[in-house]
Amino acid sequence: QVQLVESGGGLAQAGGALRLACAASGRTVGISTMAWFRQAPGKEREFVGWFNWSSGRTYYSNSVAGRFAISRDTAKSTLYLQMNSLKPDDTAVYSCAAAFTAVISPLPNQYPYWGQGTQVTVSS
């Protein structure tokens, strides 16, 4: 199985920046797609963006496009989420996910493996 561990969450002011990391371990060979999701209190999980491990192709939700960027460190089996121009509406628990198929859907049920999440809080 695959284990995913997020880190880098914390407090930021509106307009600030944070960088999240998702380290993958275990049976990681064959992972095709990794993604970031977020969930605010009382709301369903929301798609943030996905990253194709082989090609480096990325795709983002409209709410974060132009502000967030996903990148990788292949040697460390780590996926990053650089969050710039943060807004209070970005406040949520951010989780990474992985799949062994080339996922192009923003639906969370396409990803069998999940991390525990890291809290991001953006103040005004």
C-alpha cells in the first residue's frame, strides 16, 4: 500500500504564501496521478489540482488557478503545493491523494490513497 504524509500547513495572512508537501512512501512504484484536495468545516472535499507523475502535466480548479502551483521532487517522492496570494476562503484542511491510474477527473473517489491532511488558516 501507499502512505502519504502532508506537511507545511499553518497560519498566513491574506496575500501571503505557504508551501505544502506530500511525501509518498511504501509501494509507490506505479503511482500515476497525485492530487491536492481541501475541506473546510461543514463543506465537502473540494478539488484543488492534480499532477501526472510521468508527464508533469497539471490541472487546477478555477478557484486556485493562477495562484497555486503543483510541482514534484521525483528523488524524494514528494509532491508540493505552492500557494500564493492566499485568501481567507482558502482556509481548509489540505490533503494529498494518489492513484495508480491516469486520473483526469476532479472527483475525490478516483483516488484510493489519502494522507491525513494539514491545516491551512488564512486570516484577514
